[in-house]
Amino acid sequence: MTKIIGSWRWVFSQVRLHYEVVGIIALVSLLVMGVVDFGYFFYGVDILWWRSIVMQEKITPLTVMFHLAGVKVALILGLTLWSYTREGEKTDAQDMPISYVRRRYGRFLMMRLLASLDDLVLLHPRLEDYLQRHKDFCEAVELFRWEARKLFERSDLQLSLPLHEVLLVRDQQEEELLRRGYDEQLLQLRELDIHKLVFQS
């Protein structure tokens, strides 16, 4: 029973992590079903009719070339849009208030630590797996303490750098942790709490 619960928990975590892909697949499925239902309801054509239409299409080098060109154009447009988005994020990062940078960095460190703790307490069918995850968690704790110190202690070189470069947050990892819901457990997080974890534990 516990294995089944653990399996469902993993499935739900993956769905929550990749909700954008799940949403796109659902929308495409609804669109396809809508077209098929519309054709059957108004014109009496079913899936076999659509299959015959697809089978009648002749595959030639020219059609293959057109399809490849369409895919390439879509990729180029997508990457261009993504690059503009990333540039906007970098500009916004330079204009972020100090309090926001510190709060975001502290939340990121705590979310990462909670994720390591969850990895430790999940079911482990073998002792070797538990020992390895315990080792990984100990390393995660040491990394948390090392990087959290930058909230309270910085070197001369770090003081000369912009704060968002010193208190660096990995955007992709932060987005993944947010999708997994770790920020909901840190609504009352304060810098004092982090200070206690670093210097009093």
C-alpha cells in the first residue's frame, strides 16, 4: 500500500512539475476531438474517413522539404521569443530592490533544502539507496550553510559586485521548486530563521 501511495505521489509531482506540457497536450487533444466530432456530427465523416484522406496524401521530397522548413521556422521563432524573454529577465534582475533579492535568495535556499529532505524521507527499497541519499542530504545542508552565510557575511570582492550576482538564484531550479509547491511552506519565512539555522544549529 505504501508503495502505491509513493507511486501516485511521484506521478502527481511530475504532473505538477510539467503542468505546461500536460496543458498543451490536453488542449491539442481537445482540438483534435473537436474537429473529429464536428466532422462526424455535421458531415457524417468518422475516423476511418480521416485515415483514408491521410493515406491518399503522396509523400514526395518536396512535401518533406516543406514540412522540415515549417519545423525550422517554428523553432527559430520560438528560440527568438525565448531569447527576448531571457534578456527581459536579466534587465529586471538588475533593477530588483535589495530586500526582494535577499528574500528571494533566502527562499530559494530553503526550498532547495526542503527538496533534499523530501528526497531523503521517500521510500528506499535498498539500504544503499538510503545511505547515498543521506550522504546527499548532509552535503545539501553544508551547501545551504555555506551559501546562506552570504546573506550576513560577504568578502570585499563580493561587496564590490551587484547584489543579484552575489546572491545568485538559479532560475530553472527555482522554477522547478516553485512548481513542486515548496514556496507554500515558506510563507512565514524570515531572515532571522535562516540566521538561526546557519549560526545556531
